[in-house]
Amino acid sequence: MTAIEVRGLHKTYGDRKVVDGVSFDVGEGEIFGILGPNGAGKTTTVECVGGLRTPDEGRVRVCGYDPGTQRAEVTRVLGVQLQESELQPKLTVREALDLYASFYERPAARHELAERLGLLPQLRTRFGKLSGGQKQRLFIALALIGNPKVVVLDELTTGLDPRARREAWELVESIRDSGVTVLLVTHFMEEAQRLCDRIAVLDRGRVAALDTPEGLIGRSAAAKEISFAAGTPLDPAELRALPGAAAVTTKDHRTVVSGTEETVAAFVSLLARRGVTAGQLRVTDATLDDAYLDLTGAEIR
Ligand SMILES: Nc1ncnc2c1ncn2[C@@H]1O[C@H](COP(=O)(O)OP(=O)(O)OP(=O)(O)O)[C@@H](O)[C@H]1O
């Protein structure tokens, strides 16, 4: 079943079109990523999904409900953690959980939720005294307190140290394992590659690509990199002529040929034909970073 449906979404601020015909479907139980450079329209898109912004045009459904006209139903099925959320600094973790639980008819068991998110030792700690990782865990708890079927997490791990980020990833996986569909906005390739079943890459308000992480990497112009010791007697012009070869460079005593699976196969038969052994030969896959740069031309953080 489709958990989120977005069709032909448009949103303009003044004369600036920030969402320009975005469409995607998120299946039940998926972790679906939205990736893109600053200002690509990611937050605006998920705010439209959450009913926090009204699109100029387009159709949005969350578990079949329209966030524009069926607010109560959408609130029942959707939990949202927004970028740069804040709470009153004096509010304790317990008070925040109690307050948010009071918004729902059948909230999750608060103690269990706090335990699951590792927040039991902080129940009496004021929001202003929590670390970045603890704040994010609290925001996840608040997004989950209404027992949602779908949760939106916007830049969940920005500002977290590597350990806290990894803990947050494990949490996202455990949320999915508990049957909740996750819509995740992220800037981090490693995060998207590790967590997402599928990713929509947004660029200037449009979906530049929508695929699995592996599918996006496979689309990269240089999906494979062959590197070997520069002393290997092979003619660079011959390497450049290999089928699918995108570039040949020599750096730090290594020659690097980037290309496709076909390039790798042709390279191996070239070695055999020449009777040459390539020293320190390595073949590596492109990463999501490479695919992302190809798709958006944007720098990654
Ligand atoms: N309420 C608003 N009024 C006017 N412009 C806005 C408003 N909200 C966002 N924008 C602009 O719309 C563009 C898209 O913003 P949005 O926050 O959706 O992008 P984003 O992809 O989430 O970016 P980031 O990665 O920086 O968070 C940005 O240029 C932003 O400055």
C-alpha cells in the first residue's frame, strides 16, 4: 500500500518557484530519502506532506488522507520532526513527553518510548541542558508519541557527532522495523546509502532522479574506478578508447581509469592481449557522492 503520495506538487514564494512539479510515492514500510543541495525545496516538500504548508498546486495524500482538508486524520497517522525544532528550555523531557501525549487520544506508553530512545536517565533534565544527540532523540520520541504509521524526519543528524549520528541511524532502522514508514530528508550521502530503500534527488525544485541507492550509483557516468601502478606499460590513449571509459588520470604514482562494468571487462582483456600485469590493481565502485554530483553538479557537505 502507498503510505505517501505526492503528485505534481508546486510551491512558489513570491516570484520564486521552489517546488516545481515534484511527484513520488512512498510504499508502506519503506525508508524513503529526499536528498538535494541547499534550497532544493526538500523542507518545503515535506512541510506540504505534513500539512504545514499549502501547495499552490498538486495532490498530497498520507495513508489516503489529504493533509490540507483532513487535518485530524493526518495528525493521527503522521509524526513529524522538523529541521531546527526547539522547545522551551525549561521544559523537562518528562514534561515534553506528557504535553505531546496530551494531543493524542491513544498516545504511546511514555516510559517505554523513553526507554526505547535511551532517554530514561534524562526524564528530569530540562530541554536546555540536553546534548544535541539527546535533543534529537527527544524530537524522535515526540514524533512517535502518537503511534504514527508514517514519520517525517528532516535533517535528523545534522550537527551530531559521528557516534550520535550512528545511534540515530540505528534508531531510524528500529522505527522502520516496528512497521513505521519513514520519510527522511538528509544531506549526508553515507546516511542515505545506509538507510534508504529509495531516494528522490531534488534539484532546483524538481526530482532529478528517483531510484534505490544502488540504482543511482549505477547511473553515475563513472560507476567503476580501475586503478593501478603508473609504471604499468599501457598507452593512455588506448585506455581512453576503452568502451565506457569516462576519464584517465595519473596521480600519486597511480593511473586511474573511471568507467563502467564494460570498461573493467575491456581493461582485463587488454591486459591479457598485451601480456601485461597491472601492479597494485584495484577496482572500486563509485559511491552515492559520485552519483549525486553527477545528478546535481552540487558540492556535498
Ligand atoms: N516562507 C518562505 N518564504 C520565502 N522563501 C522561502 C520560505 N521558505 C523557504 N524559502 C526559500 O525556498 C527555497 C527552498 O527552501 P527549502 O527549505 O524547501 O529548501 P531545502 O532543500 O530544504 O534547503 P536546505 O537544505 O537548505 O534546508 C530556499 O531558497 C528558501 O530560502
